[in-house]
Amino acid sequence: MTATAVSVPKAASKEAKRARRRRGGWGNAGLLAPFGVFYLLFLVGPLIYDIVMSFFNTSLVLPGLGSFAGLANYRELFSDSRFWQAMWHTILFTLVSTPPLVIIPLFFAIVVNRIKHGQWFFRLAFFLPYILPSAVIALIWTWLYEPGYGLVDGFFHLFGLGAPGWVSSPNLALYSIVIVTIWWTIGFNFVLYLAGLQDIPRELYEASALDGAGRWKQTWRLTLPMLGRTTTLVTVLQIIASLKIFDQVYLITAGGPNYATRTAIEYIYDTGFTSERVGYAAAASLVLFVVILVVSFVWLALVRKQERGV
Amino acid sequence: MTVAISTPWQRSAQARSSGAVRSGPRGKKDWRANLFGRAVTGVVIALALVWLIPVAWTLDTSFKPENATIVIPATWAIPKLTFSAYGAVFSATDLGRWYINSAFVAIVVTVLTVITASMAGYALSRRRFRGKAFFYAAILAGIMIPPQALIVPLFREFQTAHLINTYWALVLPQVPAPIAVFIFKKFFDGIPISLEQAAEVDGAGWWTAYRRIALPLARPAIAAVSIFTFVWTWNNFLWPFLAATSQTMMTIPAGIGTVVSGVGIINALQMASAVLGALPLVFVFLLAQRQIVEGVAGTGLK
Amino acid sequence: MSIKKPSARTITAATPGPLEPAPPMPGPLNRRAFLAGAAVLGASLATAGCAGTYDVASGLTGSSGGANASTLVYWNLLSGGDGSHMEEMEAAYTKAHPGVNLESTILAWGNPYYTKLAMAIRSGSPPDVAIMHLSRINEFGPPGLLTPLSLDLLAAHGMEPKDFTPLAFSKAHFNGHQLAIPLDTHPFVQYYNTKLCRKAGLLDSSGQLPPITGTQAMLTVLRKLKKLGVTPAACDQVNDPATAWRLFYTLYSQAGGKVLADNGKKVVLDEALATKVLGFIYQMATEGLMNANVDSNGGTALFQAGSAAFYWEGEWEVDVYQAANLPFSMQPFPALFGSDVAQADSHTFVVPRQSSADPERLSQALTMIRALLGQSLTWAEGGHIPAWLPVRDSAAYKKLKPQSNYESVADRAIYDPPAWYSGSGSDMENYAGAAIGTLMTGGLNPQAAYQEMRQSFETLSKETVPV
């Protein structure tokens, strides 16, 4: 009798101990802490610092927060034509570069997907640029666009045509950078689409073929709708990445000519690091952050609707 | 696999069978469509070749002597193949040092990211504790923060700590990656809990369970996170550009983008430095192509 | 083991950015991939090993060149022909001082250079010596970014005030301290093609172009040259706001005008004078007497090919034309609006403020500066007027033609108006130069260009001063 009476409580306590251990405080802290520390110090902390600095006249070359500015930075920002020019360049860049970067890789993926052998070649050709660092891209394309000696000018010369100033003409420079960006980043979207295509079950195509649908109709009525979610994803990723653009613009045109290609991030860099007005740059950073946040939320809502609707 | 869109063909196909999942339409009956299809394929092949031109031109220029690069119009012909541009890169810049810095930073960041993110992901997946939902939401919210908006306060932070132009500055800000935490969490969610329960019966604590059970099982996630973190850290330009003020601390992108290499006519030299700057990652790409592409591909689905 | 992929919504904002990894996804681990990574690392280290000794410790503590006591870190923004000359001078120094390892870095000209320099100084890891344009002293002086150099210290290293061009040396004196040591003065000048000028009957008996005085005289000369079927005068402004600014500022200063006052807090740009000067430039542009539709490479090429009779630019292109065996000469920029002053700037040596004062390194830095100054003849070959008087007054320099033709301009150089936002390659030059440049191709009329310039200055003058 006594034996059983003793064993049951023991088993129960062991179970309870296990349960407590799984809930155990120190273990959780231990697991979360390392990430948490980095997160607070280098993501959340700076964000808060950004907010604080935006209310001061902080200088890059002077210590401390500087004099209190209240809302002066924001007021100046909203009447600063150069800031809004930079925002406009960013938005224009996004508007011009997103459609090609969504449609062209889709087209490539659909075609390449039907090729039985040698898909590796296309993957290499389109995706290789994507892994190159932006500094390398800038070197390659500055040389390609070089007036006179560059290959692009040489190509025009082949047809006896004169070439415009690819990166020296204020009207053309931004579009030259769009071309660079398309060349550079198309591989990422291409691969996304390929994966999406490969997820479409074969029997759907078989069924449609039996119903007499030709290739064109299949693509239009079957492939494209099934890629809807992938396309939405590609589009939004593309938009958000474009809003944050900096590298290739800074390295190829440095925001020129005459600031015709300066983007929002570069404006923040110029104000904070070149003009040394760190508090003002912080305010600009936050405005940009809000814009990106809004776009992200719009997409979130879009996706929710998509998931729910279909 | 759930297919979201319901088309008449889908319904009929589902009714018909559940066959192998492979893509590829069929329809050879229409010769006009066939010809059109072939033409379209031809166009794509041509464009793929066009896509390779910039890289080919870079290589071509890098093997020319400098005065052969300033001919109008530009020509592919190499009058005298030479490696002098490559030699000049090493004497004109600190490229060797940049390689070391890039490798060091990329490896350390990758290791730290994998460790911290996998631990956090594990905790969020397996552990029960108060406020777990709050932490999870906080980390997810972090995904929304664009790091470019933080360059100013980050610089200030390190400047105040007198750590600008050190490895600390290059490595630390690149470690926190909320998305990696999320990936690991989802991954751990998919692992049956029975294995750990068995371990706990044997008296294992949380750390041992994490180290001996969860981590080995997480190899696929670790591989993918590692590769991507490595590539992205290596290619990062903006932050190293700000944080490294002397040539000896720069990573490859920062060095190439900041330092004017050489004097006089330096086109071949610049192309050689482009090639050298890209080489390590091209190797990684060629050898780990499948992992990288699969990683990217997996991103978008579901 | 099946792996559940993350839902699309969380991938939203996980766009690959500089500071975060791209959304990674599980995939089978491949031993090959690991080996690949190891191979890459090994290759990098092997290649890196070829190029010197590496000090990881310095990477952790942030002491750059300073960790290695015998390394002198020297930054400049001199590329192209200037870069070659500077390299020559450095070589002479290192030969004479084998114990010192000189680490010289060339950074891109303009704002990027000064941004990097300021950031490096404020972050505690600056170079030991750096080149700075004299016009930037209002940006670097006030916040204490430069080490003051006492006259005694300079004398101890063989440099005395009397050894330098007085104007440049005095401008490098700031708030009671000597902050910079001038290397040269580089003014805006006029290059002229002697062959074309002779054809137009413009040269005097000694084969030189007599000084052109007054705007009417200049217009007459340019019209004569135009009849030859060449570009009378080339002056670049495409992607080159600095040159546009220099042209305007030279003429405006000749007319006696001032731009800024009160250290840049006040804009005193004179509308009448400015529009008069801009009007003259506009006239030359619209009459086809000046081609400004070129960038600096294009303008140089135009003159080099003999397609332009005059070239208005800084004097540093002389190497290029001599190498091309072009028949040309140079002279001070003509006095068109009364006086014969010209816009100029000076390259100077500065010793950035270090985090901890080290008299030994300071001494090494000054020794290097003195050594480079001694090489000023090499520097002068590149077109600059040496600030080091022992060379500037020497017979060897006077023999350098055409470089010594404009030597007297150093004493009547007009530097950019003092302001924290002014100086070579500064925002002020960029904004004003943009407006002037557009006028130079006829795209803006004088009044409009003046308004734009004024607006830019006003905006800059109102910004809170960060220094």
C-alpha cells in the first residue's frame, strides 16, 4: 500500500518539474538574450536615437546632442525643395523600374520554364549579376557608359549614331541607372518566378490541353493567374527595395548631374555626413521610414485580402 | 500543396487524378504557336547572351594594356593580352587587406547571426513564457525597419563609443536579423516535439535540448541563413563605407567604392579590380548555386 | 524532413538591404558548399598574405596607422596628373627616409573626401597628414579638427613664414593659430593655342598673346577666332559646377563684387554686378563664342585636338597638352572687368587633430611635409604655382614655361568666400555652379541665373551652422 502511495506523488512531481522547466525563466532569457541585446543596441536603439536627434541640432563634428530645435527640423524639411526633389527622384525611380523588373523576369521565367535542357545557362546569365557587389556593378557600368570609349557609345557608333551623355545628361541619367538596376537585380525575381511556375501542377496543363487550349491561352488563363501571389510578392519587394536605393546611384553619378539623380537615402547621407547636420538628417530618415512603413502596410492588407479572397 | 486559385481546369484535373507535380504545358498541335514559341525562346536566348555582355566586356578590358582601352570606337580586340592591370591593383590598393576584412566580417556576422537567431527562434517556438507573444510581435515589427534609415544614429553610437573604424563597428550592426529569427522559429515549429520530450525524460535541460536536439535538426535552416547572410554581408556597401575610415579597415565594396586606385589612365585597372572584387562570391555562387537559388525560390512561396 | 516555408506576408519587409540578409530559406546542406566557403576563405587569406603584414589587433582597437609606430598615414584627393606628380614626390621622401612606411590613400575629389576626413577625425582615427584645400578652412577650423602648428615647431622643421607665399600662408592662419601649410596656389587661367592665335593675327612679336583687357577686347578676339572655324573658347560645365563657378567668380571678383559676409551668414551678392557679369558670359554663349557643352574630359580633349583656341580652366591640365605636343601657352586670366585678379585655391598640408597628442608622430608628419615642399619643382611641373618660395623664386621654376607665365597671380588670388558651406567641391560651388553652368549653355538668362544663385546662397546661409 505504502509503495503505491509514495510512487504516485513522485511521478506527479516529476511531471510538474518537467513542465516547470519548460516554462523555466532563465532558459528563456538565456535563449532570447543574445539576439535581444543585438536587436536593442543596433535596431531599436538607433531608431529611438533617430527620433530623439530629430528634435535637436546635432552636428556630426561636435559632441553631444546640440541645441534643442523642437519641430524646427521638421518644419525646415517640409519646405526643403531639395529633400522633396530627392523623394521625387526616388519615387520616379520606383515607378520606372518596377514594371520592367516585374514583367521582364516573368516573361523570361515562363519561356525558360519550358526549356527542357540547359536551364542552368539562363540561371547563370540572369542571376550572376545579382551576387555581384554594388561597387563592382558601378565600376562595370561607369566604364560601359564612358563617353567615347565605352561599349555603349561604341555600339551606337556601329550604327553611325551619336550617343547622348548617359550619365552626364540630367534628363537621361536616372534612366541609365534604371537600366543598370534592371541588369543587376533581375535574377532574383526571375528565380522567384521560376519557382512559382514549377509549383503549378502538371495535370492542370494536361487538362487544359485536353480541353483544346493552345499555349497562348494556357499562359494567359492558367499560368498568369496561378502566379498571382508570386507576382504580388515580387512587386512589393521590388517597390520597397527601390525606395531604399542608394548604392548604384551614389557610386555611378553621386546624385548628379546637378543632383538630378539624388535619391532620398543619398539626401540623408549628404545632409548628415557631408553637411554634417545629423539632427536634420535624422528627421529626414524618419520621414522616409514612415513612407516605407506605409507601403509595407498597404501590401500587408493587399496580401491578406488576396489570401482571403481566393 | 494547396493551390489558391480555382479554375475550371484545376477542378477537372483534381477530379481526374493526383499525379506527379511537374510543370510544363503541352500543345504541339498548333504549328503557328510552335513557331511563335520558338521565336520567343530565341529572343530569350539572345537576351541571356546580352545579359552576359557587361561581364564579358569587363574581363576583356581587364586584360588589355591601358592605352588600348582608350580607343574610339570601343573594340573587343585585345592587342596584347596582359595581366599588368591585375598586378597594378595589388600595388595601387590594399585589396589583399580588403579581402581579409570582407572574409572576417562576413564569417563573424554569419556565425553570430546564426547563433543568436537560432536561439531566439528556438525560444519562440518551443518555450512557454509570459510575454512570448509580445516578444514575437516586437521582433516581427523589427522586420519593417529599413536599416538605411538608421545609418545616422548607428554612426553616432559607434562614434561616441570610439569604435568607428574597428571590426566591432563593421560586424555588430549587421548581426540582428529579425527575419532570420522568424525563419528559425517557423522551422522549429515544423519539428515534432516528441524528440525533445524524449530528451527531457532523460533529464536534459533547455540548453542541452537546444544544442543536442534542435540544432542538429536545424541544419537546413542554418545552411540557408548562413549562405544568405554571408553573401549579403560581403556585398554590403553603405555601412562599411561609413564605418571604415581608413583603407586598412575597408571591406571590398567599400574599398572599391571609395579609394581612387591609381593615377593617370586606369580603365583596365578598374576592370581588374572589379573582377577581383567579385571573384570570391562568384566562386561561392558557382559551387553553392543550388542552395542559393533554392533559398531565393523558397522565399516567395506560400 | 519536411520544412514549412514561411508565409508570404512576413517576407514583405524583409527586402534585402545593406544591413540585413535576404530572406533565407531552408535547403539541403551540401558539403560542397562548406568546402567552397572554406576554399574561398583560404584563397582570400592566401592572396591577402601576399600583400603585407596584417594587424588584426589594430582592427579591434581602432588605431589605424598609429598602431604601427613607423607608419605614416597620408590622405589626399589628387588623381590624374596631380596624382602622378605627388607619387613622384612621395617616392623622393621615402627614399630619403627608409625607416618610415608611408601609407598614402587617394580618395575621390570633392565633398566625399572632406566628409571622410571630417568623419575620420571626429571618430578618432584620422590620417597623420592630409591635403586640404585652403578654402575649406572655415569648415575644419572652427570645430577644432586640425592640430594647431606653432611657428616655433614649424621653424624647428625648417619652415618659416617667410618661406611661403604671404597670401596663402596668412589665409591658413585661423583664429590665432597656424592650421595649414600651403603647398601651392592654383588659379583659374587661360590656355591658348599659339598656332590658331597666330593664324588669327593675335600674337605679338615674341609669339605671345598680349593681355586682353576689357570685355569688348575679348569679344573682338573671340570673333576673330570664330572666323577660323574653330571653337573660340571652351569652358566645361557639364558635371563640372566647380569650373562654372570659377569662371563667374573670377569675373565677378574682377568687378569688385562680394558674395558672402559674416562668415557666410549673410548674402551680399550684388544684383547689378552679378547680372552684368552673367550677361557677358551669356552673350559669349549665345553668340557661339564659347562652347560649354563639354565635361572636363571633353573640354580637355577639345583643346588638345586643336579644335578650341582658348581653354578656360585651372592650370593643372598643362601635363596633358605638353605630352600631346600641342603648340600652346598659358597666361593669367584676362582682366575683363577692371582688375586682374582670378579665382584660385591652394592645396595645403594639414595635421588632423589626433585622439592623443604624440609629439613624435607630429614631428614625423612635419618632416614629411617639409620634404614634399622641397620637391615643389616637381609639383610645379603639373601647373601649380608653388607656395614654397625657395622654389617659386628660383631660376629653375622661372625657366618652366608656360607654367611660370602666371606666377604672379598667386599674390592676387581670390579664394572662395569664407563660410562653413563654401570651398572647393562644396555645396555652395555645386548649387551656384549648376545655375551658372546652365547659363553657360544658354539655358538660363542672366536674371534667372542670378535668382537661382541667390536662392541657393540664401538657403545655405540660413541653415544652422554645424561647426
